[in-house]
Amino acid sequence: MRKGTTLIAALLLGSSIMALPACSVGMAASGHRQFDTSVAFPGSNRAVIVSKLGAPETSHPLEDGKIEDSYLITRGNEASSGRAWAHAGLDLLSLGIWEVVATPYELAQTEETYHLQITYAQDGTVLDVQRTGGQ
């Protein structure tokens, strides 16, 4: 009788561990890259901004020869391999109970999205930087 109970307990434990989705690990490992918007200021160069922020979401030539670029910036919820490994280790140590704490924590990570509109002169220097949307 004792062997049967031990076998059933082992099967239940094994199946429950395999059924754990490890949501917090996945959420911590995924995320958005951090944009360095400190390079977007009047007098800066367009090539520097494009190298730091990437290609603009939209780019429009204006009638007076100026160019207006728009970037969609997302701040917060950066991917963290260290946080993902910590969640994975705590999941293993607690046999998955850590997910009760970690998943709501990862869901509560705030994220802010806004547009950055940059107007360039004909020579590629920044004339104006406007932040729209977000907080």
C-alpha cells in the first residue's frame, strides 16, 4: 500500500511540475528595449538620432525643406534575463508556488507609450522636439 501511495504522489508531483506554465519567467524575459531619447534635443544631428532610436515610424518632408520624423517610444517593462532566471530558480525551489507571487508582479510592471516628433532643418540638425501622448 505504501508503494502505491508513493508512486501516485510522485506522478502527481511530476505532472504538476510539467503543467506549470512559468508565466513570470516568460514575461520577465520578454519586453521592450530601452530607447535613449537623451540624444533628441535642438541642435543634435539626425544621423545620431537615427543611430540611437532606429528608423522613424513615419518621416514626412515639409514644404519648406524641413523633415519631420515621428518615433513611437515605449518605456518600462524592459526585458531582464536576470529577473527571468530568478523567477525560474524560485519556481523550482518552491515547486511552482512562486508563480502566485511572480505573475501578478510581472503583470503590474508599468509601461508608458508616447510619440516623439522631431523636426529637422535642411542640413539635418534638430529644430524642435515634441512629445505627444503618454503621461
